[in-house]
Amino acid sequence: LAAKGSGTVRNLDEARASTAVNQARVALAKAKIEKFHLRAPFDGVLGLRQVSVGDYLVPGQDVVNLEAIDTLKVDFRVPETYFSVLRVNQRVDILVDAHKGRTFSGTVYAIDPQIDPEGRSIAVRARIPNPDRMLAPGLFARVNLIVRETEGAVLIPEQATMPRGDEQFVFRIVDGRVATTKVVPGLRREGMVEIVEGLSAGDIVVTAGHLKLSEGKAIRLRMPDKG
């Protein structure tokens, strides 16, 4: 109408301003509607709902927990004495009471560079694949960290070793007599110690009564009854 002279430029400007205001109101209404929908930032499993229909929500209020459980993280601590053998990509095997007899394996992906000054331990974190969702966040796990795999390793009870200064010795039975043998221990686990040097597979060592024995003393082996 303004172009044809049937309307004024003022009316045209007012119509344009009104249109812009109405477009802004539409955009505001759409933005409010979008906020009525909660969209998770990742795929996961919903937990128990914390609110009911009709409840008034305030910013920051928990509505429902969302857990991504296809891959879980496990945090555990290792004594500082094992710091030198810790590596990223080492395998971990975990056991949980919820699935007795089953082992779940994962891989170390982070090692805390700072030692805990109170517990003298190192925090380690691993990823555990959970494709069948047998595990759940919060489960207590027993962790076995595989730092090295050695074929044919020689293990003896810890009580078989005798410290002398900075060295370790064992009483080995050779031709019916006691032979003091120097050994180099390796890793320890569950009351056993690995012997890196000094013993071979099949060697017989004394595990108790060291104070009654001495170098070269004759000893008689008694095999346990099979009954």
C-alpha cells in the first residue's frame, strides 16, 4: 500500500516493527518449549526417577541418574614399592562378589604420578569393557594387576627365604645335605616369592626350622603319606 501511495510510510514502519516483535515472541516460545525436553549428552541407562509428575523443579535439581556402563572404570591403589613396574596398557583382572567365579579383564590407561603421602600408595585407573552389562557402577572389586608374565617362573614360599644384610638366602637340599644358596627374589604375591636367580625348577628348599640347620648338615626327607 505504501508503494502505491495508499498507505503511509509510518504505517509501514509500524507494521514491520510489529512483525519483528511477533517473530521474537515466536522464537522465545520455541526456546521455552525446547527446555521442556531433557536430552542426555550420551547414551546410557536411566536409574530411578527422583521426581513425580506435577513436581516443581528448580535449576540444578536431580531428576534421574544416567549411567554409561558399556565401559566402566576401576580405581585401585598399588604400594609404592611397585612403582617401577607400573605401565599403561597392563592387563587387570577383576573379581566381584555379584558374579563369583567369573573374571572380567581390562587395561590400565592412567597412573597418578603423585604418591599418596599417607598410605604410600599409587592410584591407578583401568577400563573394563562391559558389553553384556554384567557389571554396575559402585561394585566393590578385587583387582589383580598383571605386571609381567614369565613362562616357567620359580616360586617358593616367602618363609623359605632368609635375609642376611641386603641379600637373601635359602637352605637347599643337595644329596641329603643342607646347602646355603644365595637367591635373587623377584615379584611377590599371596605368600609366594619369585626367584629370579639361584634356584631351578625341582630344587628342594627348607620352609621351616632354619635355626636348627646349618651348612652341610645331613637331613632326611620324609614324603607325606598319600592316604
